[in-house]
Amino acid sequence: MSLAAKKPLILLGMPSTHAGAWRFPGAAPDFHRNFAHMKWFAQTLERGCFDGLFLPDSLALRAGTPQTLMCSASVATLDPLTLLPALAAVTQHLGLIATASTTYNEPYMLARRLASLDVISQGRAGWNLVTSSNPNEAANFGEKSHLEHSLRYKRAREFFTVMDGLWQSWDADAFCMDSDRGVYVDPDKMHVLDHHDTHFSVRGPLNVARSVQHRPVIVQAGASEAGMQIAAETAEVVFTYQIDMASAQRFYAQMQNRARAAGRHTPLKILPAVLVVLGDTLAEAQEKRATLDALVDDQSSLATLSVALGHDISQYDPAGLLPDIPDSNASKSGRDRVVALAQREQLSILALARRICGYQGLEMVGTADMIAGHMEHWFTQRAADGFNILFSHLPGGVSEFVDHVVPLLQQRGLLRQRYEGQTFRDNLGLATP
């Protein structure tokens, strides 16, 4: 039996983060904040047999100049845990992954909201566990500064422990609802958490019943040492930003080894993010990619680069190379990727800024057959279990992928032709906790 026949390729879709995508010809500039567009997006992903929809999130605007804000479509987005329950009502199979911070939430409230999404969607919820990389979020929650990197991850680890414990508040058959006996719930099947530790004191139990998949699917994307360790200990799906197959294969093997060392017995699902740009010919696809990059404002790019590095680069010559940049309290893995890209390709500061503000990760640019071939190669060579796909523009980019790439993946035996699982966990091939 082939590898593809044993386990299908996992596909998640997310709104494009390329800074030029909202200006692309035919794009809907208000896509990220328009419910009708997001409903169509989710239903189109479901038509293409995608496993899930992933919504990134931030709890503050990024630092920058008025020019940065003026050029960015990310200044106005919808809260994932408000949007996803609405999308649950208009989809039947699609997994729904919400990004939510462990630094600026409390575990009981977040456990309750995610458990509610899981019940409403009949077992299709996922949680992208993040510690927040945007230092500006602190000021929106009464804090003078962002919690230090290592402390954010220590808090996050305990946060997950509390969440997981709260999701186990009720046995699956606790709610007997026996009207003849007048018994709604069996108290012997209720579990009080009573957690007391460094960061949290939470009694429980959670006042939401257990969902059919028992708890949301846990997703994590940290690439720092602390991020990889928490992913190995807690996550079921790991997002990553590898840009070549060799590094992706190393990361894949490393994360599986880390998970085993942490006592995990089910392999992690590793999903690189990939920007897909389709054309009828390679030349047409490359022209579309160039058009996307040309639509990014230079001043906005430079401000975005400062944010990515956690350091103001306006004092340097944009035509020069990036100097040594000190560490910051922002995302360490994100900063390291940017510095490595600048050094690897010897990019000027402005060229680097344009790349960062556009897209710096893995990209697949070409015809539908080329894209399907690339995905199959990564999948069969154990560089990925699937992909978290960003589309060149919306709505056109996702329609192109579903209409042209999905049938080819199905023909190759890589992708399901219909949903067979009941829950998000089922469709991903994950065991029930």
C-alpha cells in the first residue's frame, strides 16, 4: 500500500497574509472583515475537501508609522472565537482553528469558549496555542511591557495543563438527562480540577459538556527552542515555516523525536505554511507573483521589517546590508528567520523588507500540475504531512486551487474525494484523547 493510500494529505486554508494581496486585480479588499466573504471562503474550502480553516490573530496593531497602517489590510480583522461559531453553522465537515493567546487570556474563560465552539460545531474545533509575538498587546491589557520570552512559555505550559484538565471535567456519558428519574447529570462522572501552581489557581469544573471529539485539536507553531518543546509536549498539529525540503525533513524528524522523548505515542502532524500562486503557465504564475510584490508599499515594508526584527531599522541605509541586530523580546524564531534570509541571499535592507512584507516562507509558483507534484514530493519524502495554504489573493486564489489543484491531488490518491470522519480529529487521523 502506498504512503498516500495509508494517510491522506492534510490541507488547511488561511486568509492571505501577503501585504499586496488586497490590491491584486480582482481581489476583495474587505475580505478579512466581511462575513459574507469569510462564509464563502469556508464553504469553498469544504467543497475542496480541505481539513480545516485556520485563522491567525493578534490582539493589537503592529508598531509602525501611519503609512504602515494606511497600507495594511490587517488593521481590521474579525475575532476568531466570534467568527468561527458563525462559520460552524454554515459548514458541515471543515475543521475550525482559532488562534488564542496564553499570555493575554485566562484558561477557564478560553477553555469554555473553545469547548463551546467544539460543541456547536459537533467536534470540529481546533486551538492554535500562541504566546503572543506582538509586544504592543501588553498595553491593551494594562501591562507596561510584554512578558519575557521564557516566562511566556512557562505560563503557556501551565495554561495548557489547566485547559486540558478543564476539558476533562465531565465523562462522555455524564449527562444522562433521565427525565423519569429527574436526574440530569451523574455527579460521580464530574471531575473537579482544583489546580494551584505558579501562574494559575483554577478550581473547575468546566460548565460546558464534553464534545464528541472530547477536546479541540491542539495546534502550535513555535520554532524557538521553547516553542518546539511545548509543541512536542502538547500539540497534535505543528505549523512550520521551512523553505526547503532538506530543512523541512530535519525539522519533521526532530519534532517526531522530541514528541517521543516527551512520552507522546502518536506522531505529530507537521504542516509547513506555503504561498500558492497558480497560472496556466509557469511564466504566468511568476508574473502574478511579481505583481503581488510590486503592490507592497516600500515605507510600509520597512516599518514591517522593524517589527519583525524587534529593532528600528530606519537609522540604516535601505540600500545597504542588514547590520548585526540585537535580540528583542518579540518572536525569536521569526527574527532568526529574517536574519538568516538576509544573510543567505545577501539582500539589501529594502529588498529584505519587500520580501518580509510580501511573503518570506515556502512558496509554490506554477501550474496546477506543478503545484500538485511539489506537494506530493514533500509529502512522500517525509518533509510534511500536509500544508497550511495561503492563497495569492482572495477570492480568486482559493477558487483556482479548489478547481484545478484539488482534482489533481485526488487523482494522485493524495486527497480524499469526500469526508468520511465525523470530527476534525477523525479527518486528521488523530486519536481521541
